[in-house]
Amino acid sequence: MSYKLSIKKKQWIIVIHVLSVVCWLGGAMVMLLLGTYMLKAENGEQLYYTLENMHLIDLVFVRYTALIALLTGIVLSVWTQWGLFKHYWILMKLTLTLLLITFGIVYMAGWLSQLVRIANQGRFLVLTDAAFLDTSYSLIGGAIANIVALIFMTAISYFKPFGKIKHKARRSSPGATVS
């Protein structure tokens, strides 16, 4: 028989999981707000420090909390009755979480680093640069995608739609008799 969490351990892991998701969602919302604020900067210093704050929020409230949410979600799935591959809603949450984390690492972190670097060099003048603005809009779109996905994952955690994953019956070995 596989390991199952005690009630107290399960409750504590749920608390950590929920808090990490709340921080991740809050971080995504702050990224969206600061991203729109950045586009209305009145001077180069305001633009640069807004981007620096976005970078800090990304590090503290998005990256690490996303990883904590992933790890606690896996622990809760594997060490409880739910199972990682028994229900579509769990598999959907796992897939979306992995996609969001990968998207954040591959694209959003790079976009943000690029914007910080460009703003440090060109300050206020970069707000007229088409490439800078395109990257800014991509970053804002990524924040919106995070928010929508996290709200969707919260909803499916509550409603648990789509049912169980049906596994194909195993074939019996040749020569075996069925009773």
C-alpha cells in the first residue's frame, strides 16, 4: 500500500498550497498593474524603477510561489486519494501549471530582463521604441494569461469537473483462463 498523508499533514500542505497560489495570483496581478503603469511613466527614472519592481515581484511572488504550488499540488495528488492521473481536473491543473511555469521561464523572464536592460540604457526615450512597446505588451499579455489560468484552475479545483480518467482494461496473458 502506498503512503497516505495524515489529516494534519494534509491540512498543512493544503494551507501552503493555497497560500502559494494566492501569492502567485497576487504577483501576476501586480505584474499587470505595474506593466500598465510602466507604459504611462512620466520620466526615465519612474520607468526604470517600475521595471525593477516588476523584476522583484517576478522573483519573489511569481517564480518561487509557482514552484511551491506545483510541488504541493503533486504531493497532495500523490499522497491522498485523488491520485495524479485519476481525474481530468487534476491532470488539467498539472498541465496548466507546467505550461505557465515554462512560459514564465522561457518567455516572460527574458522579456522582463530585456525591458530592464533597455530602460536602463535609454530611460524615458524607450517608450517611443516599437520593439520596447511590443515586448511590454507581450509581458502584460503574459500576466493576463497567468491570471486567467490561475482563476480557471481555482474554479476547477472547486467544481472538480470532467470526471475520472478511464483506464483501458489490461489484456489477459495468452493461455490464461477467464473464470
